[in-house]
Amino acid sequence: MRSSAPEWDVARFSPGARRWLAGLSVALFLVVLLVAVPELWRWLDRAPLLGAVSTAVPAEGDTSFGRLYTAAYVSSLAPALAAVGAYLLWTVRCGPATRIPTLLLVSIGVLGVVQLAFVTAGWGEPTTGNALGESLDRAGISLWGHDVIERGWYIGYAALAAGFGSAVVASTRAARPHAWFAVLLIPATVLPWLLLSGGHLPWP
């Protein structure tokens, strides 16, 4: 999907402001990676709405695993979906050739940093074979919630890759590439969740 340089216009920030933004981005990245993500995993594991699998073993036919898997999946790519959604809504309202407002630009940047931290959380040490699983262990995730959260989080990465592919395909369209991207984003988001659930959804 094509985006013009005047649309983003990072030169609006002075060199000093760019240094401050870079420093704040690093700080935000570390806080999200080291504090927010483990807390999010623990909340997913213990939330009553999602079955509280850390304290109760789901019974036969219970949909707790499906809710937990879906919540982990959506959480893993929520920052990217929010950033893309905000950008697409802005293009519908103002047109893609217009300069992006500073507040929207900074918000998209913040969401991008958060998404990068979410991806890094599952990357772990290159030398380990099960990086996300070990991170979940360190966060104190229960035996029942461990595999479900791990799968949902990893499938979110597949959706991110599919979304990037959708943007590439949309960029080849001469007319209305943003509309194409919005349409292609729907199957790119839904199909990985549905097809790669590994039996965690309450239907085959």
C-alpha cells in the first residue's frame, strides 16, 4: 500500500524532538516488554471472563479454552490493528494525500513500538527452542493456560505476516489501494485464528 512522504512528514519534528522521541520509544519498549506483557499474560490466565484457567480446570465441552485462545490471539496483534484502523479511518475522512496530524502520527508510532515489544516478547533468546514457552513459565502462567496462550500469541504473528502481505498486494492496485487493504485485512485477520486454532475453538 503506497503512502506518500508528505503524508507522514517526519521532518515536522526538530532534531531535538526526534532524539526525545527516540529515547521515549526505547523506554516504552522496555516497559512494555518487561512489565506490561507478563502482566497481560497473567491477566489472561486468571481472568474469570476467560474461564480463569489458572484456578479451575475447564470441564468437557467448556468454551474457556476458546475464549482464552481468542483473547491471546487478539491481544498479540491489537496494537497493530489499532494503528492500522486509526490510519484507515483517517484516510476515509481526509484522503490519503493529506498530511497526517501530529497526534495521529505519534499515536501510530506509540502503537508500533508496543507491537514491536509484543513480537519481541515471543522471540526470546535465539539459542532456545521454545522462547515464548519459557517466557510464559517465568511469568508464572498455569499449566492449563500455558499452551493456549502460547498458541494464540504465535498465531497472532501469522496474522501480522498476512496483514503485511495484504498491504503489499493492495499497493499493487492503481485505484483505491487503501480500500483494497481494508478488505484484504479481514481474511488476513480471521483466517489464521480460525485455521490454526489447534483444536482450541469449540468447533472443528
